[in-house]
Amino acid sequence: MKYFTLADLKKESNFKKIKRVDKIISLLKKKYKSPKTALQYINPLQLLISVMLSAQCTDIRVNLVTPNLFKRYKKVSDFSNADHFELERIIFSTGFYRNKAKNIIACCKKIESDFNSVVPSTMVELISLPGVGRKTANCVLSEYFNKVEGIVVDTHVLRISKRLGFSKYEDAVKTEIDLMELLNKKYWLYYGSVLISHGRELCKARTPLCAECNLKYLCPSNLI
Ligand code: SF4
């Protein structure tokens, strides 16, 4: 089988790119099931806080921190009135703890003042909250509210989408826009979640394992 190259990518029409995307999705489907989040939560507030904590941190680490956290802070008002230093101490091991604590408190203050202490359920409302970007909003919307309004673009999705030639950007929002134009909406949720698995397993940041990758014939960045 002939490999798809960077030269092929340069002259690829949008129509052909969409065809290639479809083939890639069907190959990914052979390998990965759509995983649910590993984060442990029992309500949308806990999910929102967990997703905020998961930035630059593993789900496993977040799950080690949240039982204690959610025992101490149960309601939106518990977080909005939290003592910064105490909150920072509890979430310390998730990294970037100062910023995360500041955002969590500000976010819950806004949920209290603007949304009657109820976690909102639309993209526009969620991204109006401090510290909540489209990635966090997409996670909360799809995971808890069963709504797909975009594609989760984390570091793996960003890197692999660029390697596959689906977007040239380093910016998550611009990449998400490119992906939403390319992918059929029915694949938005699947694509975001399985590329995270693919990035962890094979298409690693430093050394992608292209020889073992079932996308290698369709990927212009394959190292074979
Ligand atoms: S061929 Fe290599 S660079 Fe392309 S998706 Fe597979 S592992 Fe990543």
C-alpha cells in the first residue's frame, strides 16, 4: 500500500481530505471504543471541578485528590467561600494549584451570582465562567448533559490532528474549528475521546510509534 506523504497533503482537496478523515475514523473504530471519562464524580459541580483540576494533570491524580476535596466542599457556596490557602493545600498535587484554586473560587462565585448556584448546561454559559474554556465545557456538556457542541481538543488531540494534516494550528480553539468543519458531527465526541487514547498509546509526543500505528498509510507525518 502507498503511503500518504506531506507532498500529497499539500495538493489534497477538501473533498479528498474528508474521505481520508472517514477512513481514519473507521480505522480508529477498529482499535478503540469510545471511553467515558475516568474522573469520578456524582454531580455536575464535581465533574466541572474535576475537569478544571485535570488540566496538566492525570485523571488518576485528580481522583486521588477529589474524595477529600468533595468531602470538605459540597455545594457551590462552599467553593465560592473557600479559603484560598486551604483549597490550594488540598489540590496542591494536581499542579498549577494557585491558578486552579483562584479559578475554582471565581467560577463558583459566578455560578452563584449568575446561575442561581446551578452549573449551567450550555456552551455559551459554561465558557462565561472564569477558568472554563471550550475543552472543559465540551467535557462537561458531553459527559453529564449528553450534549455535543464541539470537539474536546486537549494536547493529544491538538498534536495528532496536526500530524494527520487536519489542522495547522497550535491553538486548541482554531484546531477545534478546523475539525468541526472536517468531521461529521456524529464523530465529534468519538474523535476527541479516542485520539486521547491514541496519543497515550501510540502517537506519543516525543516518539510516535508509527510502525505499530494502523493509521500509518493515511498519515503524512508517519516516520516510516
Ligand atoms: S503514523 Fe505516526 S505520526 Fe501518524 S498518527 Fe500514527 S503514530 Fe501518529
